[in-house]
Amino acid sequence: MNRQDTLLEPLVIQEPPHSAYPVTMSFFNTTATLHHVTPLPAGATFETALDKLQDHDLLIRLDPELAHYETLPALEDSPKTCRYKVTDHMHTLPKGLWDTTVTFESLITNTSDGVEWVIKAPLGLSQTTTWRLVRNSELKGGQDENGNEDGGPGFREELDGWSLVEDVEIRGSRLLVGTVKGKCEENWKGIHARYVSQVTGVTATSPGTDPHEG
């Protein structure tokens, strides 16, 4: 082997025996953020909206990809945080990354105005989501980095009302983050619509209605 062949020889990283996917290096990692706002209908109260938002069974079942879940024991150092083992259908993942389902740990903590939801998935993927109830009069207005109008059209007409504000941060490999971000963007409107229907008692009819409901 001459010197040129040596320089062109690819670097091979030995994969750990327990891993089904190549080792993830820091320079392959990335972070994605999402910001979504949905105004609640006039007459929706903070108390009712918060009660529905902090119903963890309801919250988990809003996920259209949900297969099943179970409750796990709370952590000793975080007794106010509820733990769940959640399994989702993930048919859109590139072949070989995960199976057609993926199981992950969910940590949900109630806050004064909503919930914080942390997901710890295989292959180093993590997702932190905060769902908050914010008065329309306190929304900043304008558009977020993704071009979403805060509160949507006409929300300022109900300044005494409330909006659901969702902020998401996804961390992990570029391939996984891109896939998960795409699923979040595909599903958020249907998820918000189903949540609003629970607050108002009116069945959601928007696209993406949870096939596991009923």
C-alpha cells in the first residue's frame, strides 16, 4: 500500500456489540426548536384548560402515533415528576434505525401554567416540550422563527382569553432530529385540536384525528 492509498483509506469506527446503529459523534448532532400557538375558544377557562392539560393519560393519548404506555415508579430525587414507558408507531423512520415501533421514557412534570414533558429515546435522542396556558394579551405577536403567527388570525380580538403555547427542543443525531421534527410538524395541529376539543367538549374534526381513540 502506497502513501496515497493510506491517505484515502476510510476511517472505520468499531461499533459497540449492543448497538444497532453506528456510533454517534458530536459533530453529527444537532438541535431543532419548534414554537406553536393555538388560541382557545372564547369562554374557555384557565382552570378547565389546565385540568385537561395536566391529565397525563389524556395528554399521552393525544399522540396519533401511540401504541401503548405504562406508568413507571417515580424517581426518588424528583417525586413530583411522573414517569411513563411509552411505545409509539414510527413507520416513517429510515430502515435500520429503529423497528416499526420505538419505546422511550417520558417524564411529565406539572407546572403552574401547564406541563413540562421530557422524552428520553434510544440512540441519544431527547425531546423537551413545554405546554403553557398564556393570556392572549401577553403573547408577543408577530411570527416565530418558523413563520407561525402567535395565536393565529384574530386572536387579539379575544385578549381576555387564553392560548396554548407549545415549545419543543429536540436533540440528537441529525438524521433522527430531522425525522422527529418532521413528525412534530405533521401532527401538532391535530394534537392541539384534540386538546381543544377536550377543553370545550366539542369533538375535533381536523385532519389527523387519533386513530386509537374510541
